[in-house]
Amino acid sequence: MSSTVFKILKQCICCGNMFEAQKISTRCCSQKCSSKHYKLRKRLEKTGKATEEIQQSGTIRPKVNAVSKALIKNKEFLTVKELSILLGCSRPTIYNLIKLGKIKATNIGIKSTLIKRSNIDKLFE
């Protein structure tokens, strides 16, 4: 099998140094520059995907439609997740408010916490 005898003068896209390439497709002067360029490309792909998601939805969190909010508003007892949707904050924030005593809640079972609707109304009075 024959090998190519000609050399192609190219500029490295990573460091900018001139080098002699043996293939037309070669972009980098060394393995070190090639791995740096690969990592940069992957990082840009990740950030590009993240910015596309933000542009499409406006936020990374999934949207809650108006129907589910209307159903939550009519309930007498709310879970922590439903209250966080209603107030527009995170679940840990609701747990912190419960811990501080600003919202009265009742534990039903091991993993179920219910908040009475009147307790939420008192919070804003």
C-alpha cells in the first residue's frame, strides 16, 4: 500500500500554529490541540441545546397549564407540590415556610403533607 508523499501546509484551528498535514481533513497540529478542540465543540453543543430549550419554552422548567391551576384553586386541601405550583415557588421553599411556622401543615402518613386552604388565605391577610 502506498502512502502520500506530499505535505499540505495548514493552520491549527486550536492554537493557530502552522503545521504540515498529511491529510486534507486534518485540522489540528497535535493530539493535545485535537482534544482541546473536541472538548470545546462538545461544550458548545451542550450550551447550544440548553439555549434552544430556553428559547422554545421560555424556561427550563415544564409549564403548568391554566386548567391544572384552576383545579388546584378549587381544592380544600393541597399537597406541597400543588401549593408550590399555586404560589409559583419551589417545593423546598414551601417546606421552609412550614418549618418556620408561617404555613400550618399536617403530615398524613409518612410521605404526605397536606395544607388547608384557609391557612394559605391567612398567610396573605
